[in-house]
Amino acid sequence: MSRLGERLRGRHRRSDLPTMLAALDEAVEALEGRADPGLLRRAAGVSIRAGERLRLSGEHTVVALAGSTGSGKSSLFNALAGAELSTVGLRRPTTARAHACVWGAEGAAPLVQWLGVPRRQTAWQHGAVTEDSSGLDGLVLLDLPDHDSTALDHRFEVDRLVELVDLLVWVVDPQKYADRAVHERYLRRLAGHASVTVVVLNQVDTLNPFAAAECVDDLRRLVDADGLARAPVLALSARTGGGLDALRGLLAEAVTRRRARNDRLVADVESVISALARSVSADEPAAQVGAAERQLVDALASSAGVPAIGAAVEQSWRLRAEGTLGWPPTRWVRKLRPDPLRRLHLRSGDRRQVRSMLRSSVPEPSPVQRAQVEHAVRRVCDEVSGGLPPRWQQSVRTAAGAHTADVRDALDRAVVGTALGVDRTPLWWRGASVLQWLLVATALVGAGWLVLLALGGYLQLPQPSTPRWRGLPVPTLLLVGAVLLGLLLAAIGRAAARAAAVARRRRAESRLRSGIESVAREMVIEPVEAELARHARARDALARAAGG
């Protein structure tokens, strides 16, 4: 996600946060079921917390002092507050709640309540307690429980408040500044939050200047390795007050600028966006399935029996042609050959009956045909999801296979509902049939005439003169000529019907494929395209969230 990375490196204005959060919510919704559930819960939590913090006082900056047992965190809290507000000792008090000191009470009460700090553990500073406290109006300073406390509820409270505060001050001591728990569990996870993180080496008064400088340099190295190269590292002594002015000045600057809240929320959103960015592809995949869609339609057409139906259409058309255009005395032979479309329940002159049919009698697809359909569906999925992350590839396959059980019924409905174009009788067939019957009548006239002449000769009746045409008796000419012309017309009709039957077959197969294409799009292609559109929506939302 190079473009997202570029945007994440940019800075955002305060007014961008609502846009970022709205886009983040949209991305979380689109990624539901397509990204790690824990990551989505984290993203949703970030969005909720950021929204809540934006609705609370923007005139106050919440700063938390966090650290381990014996780091002097409470002493530093008291020194900044100018009063003994938090108990100092090697062991934390029995309470699992943080202590708070608030400079400037107006508008701060809902914020302190949201932080979950009890009123009995909150001190309200009205004006500067000391001259050194000037410039802190608007500061909400928290003294957190020890993160390494043996009481689990203390650690849970630290983890909860670390997610809520605007600026984090991590207090370490010369003995445990390299503690793995601090760096791996907290500081390393705050990579990207350098603008709202401060690391303080307390109790430097217990070291000589050279040892103190070495500790600070080593702590700087560790903090840089945690991904917090821009985070300030300060050395001070809460007991003697040495170096305390630097921290107090940093807090005063944060309170005066009132950017810590915005910077913290932006850092939280950017951090979760960076993690979510791995759940979408770097480049938008092409949504065109191309040849894979054609292969899918071919496989579905074979599974639906389109070749068999096409052959039945051709044979049915030829049988109908023989029944209409054939020599009438021999048409009875056609009745010995049943219409193949009727066997398939695909022939009916009543369209309402066709639409009311639930199933055709097309043979069930063979195992080979089923395998071809499955292979074609997989190819469609592979073609469009090749560049997607694994979870999206699986969601595309799931979407494509969601209606597999319904495909057979949908194909059968498409086949039954397709007008095959074999019920209408061409007008020239009717004209040819009338002509055939006229020829039959002519032949019967000639045959009857000859019978009468033969009967008169047998009975030795006076023979009337028989008309001739070019030397041929007219009765014989009528009989033989009509029969020959009828057979010739039947042969010509069969040849023309054979060519027309091939055309009818192609037209019927084309219509059937159109219906099957609709099934393919409805059952496979559209669900796949909807999944690709969802991926595009998630990717676009993340880009907008990163860009503010």
C-alpha cells in the first residue's frame, strides 16, 4: 500500500479527524469478515474512543505518567502538582484507580468522568499552586498504577488509560530503564506515536554525571529501536527537582498548543489504518473476467444439455417439415418417429404451459460436466482475485459458490423459459402443403380416369376418345406427372428444411446461451463483482482515511 504509506507520513489538520473517522468506519464495515477480527475490533475501538474524545473538552490536555514500581512516578506527579496527592512508596496503594490533578476546572469534569478517575482521587487546581505551575492551565495530569504491579486490575487500568490519554510520559529509573516489559509491551506498540510520547529517566541524582549520560544515551538508543526516534528523552530527578523544568516546560507547551489530543487521535487512526492496509491489495485488481466468463458459460451450457437440446431442435424441425412438406400418402411414416422436444418436455404451443413447467426432462449433468462447471467457477475466481489477499480470495470463492446448489434449478428454468422458435409454421410450408394436396388430387383424378377407362374396356363398353397431350394420354400424364412432381417437391422441401433446421438449431442454442449467460451472471459473476466492489470500497475508504 505505497500510496497509503505516503499519506500516512503526511500530517493532518484538526478538521480532518471527522473525515478520517468516517472513512475508517466505512473501511471497517467493508472489511467485516475479510480481515483479522481482532484487528477490526481494535479499529472499531479506536474510532469509538476518538469520537468520544472529540466530543469532550478540547481545551484540556490529558497527560499520563506511566511507569514501573519504584521508578519515582508518584514523586514526579507530586512535584508537578506541587502537593502530596499520590502516595509514594515501593508498593502501590491498594486502589486500582489512577490519581488526577486538573489545572482549570471549567469543562474538565465530563473529561475526567470519561477517563474513569474517581472524584475522591482528583485534585482541582484553581490557579497556579506555585510559580512553576504557571502555564499549565488546561492540564489533566494522571498518575497511573504501576504497569508491573502484581495486581491484575492495576495492569488492566494502565492498559485502559494508555489508550485514552493525549500524551504519555513514560517514567523509568536507572535500574530498570531497559526492562523488556516496558519496551515490548508498551513503547514498541506506540511506534508512530512519537509526537505524543515522552520518555523520562528519573532518579539521575543517584548516578554520577558520566553514568547518567551513558544511561541517557543507552535509553535514547532503545527508544529509537522501538520506533520512537522523534520522542523526547529527558533526564531528571523528582526528589531534587533537577531537570524538572524541562518536563514542565514541555507540558506547558503541549497545553498551550492544544495539539496533543489531535496528534494522539491521528496517530491512533494512522496506526490502525497501517495495519488494515495489509488486508487489501496494493493495486486494484481488474474486475473483467473475460475468457473465464465465456468458459463458465460454455460449461454451464454443456451441463444444461444445450448441445442435446440443439440436436433435438434440429431433428424436431426436420420431422415437422417432413410432416408438412412430404408426399401426403407417405406422411404416416413420420408418426412412427416421436418428436424429441416432446420427450424433453420442451415443446408446447401454449406459452403459459411452458412457463408453468417446473422441470424439463433434459438428462442430469454427468460427473465430467459437473467437474467442468466447478473448474470454470474456480477459473473465474482465480482470474479476478489473483492479486487479492488470502481472505479476499476466499471471500470471492465463497461468493461464487454460494448459489451452487441452486444453479441446476436456475439452468432448468432458463431452458424451459426459452422460446426455441420451433412452434411457428412458416407460411411457405402451408403453401407447399396445399400444392402437395392439389397434386394428390390431380393424381387421384388421373388414377380414377384410368380406372374408368379400364373398367369400360373390361365391360366392352364403347370407348370414348382419350385426350392426349403431345402424344401422351392425359389421364396417365395426370397420374404420373402429379406423383413425380409431388415427390420432387417433397425432396426439395426436405433439402430446404434441412438447411433451415441447422439455422433453427443455431438460433435455439444462441437463445439458450443467452438465458444461461443470465444465470451465470446472477449466480456467479455478479456475486464475484459485488465482492470486488466491496474490496474497492474498503481500499478507497482506507485511502481517504489515510489522506484525511
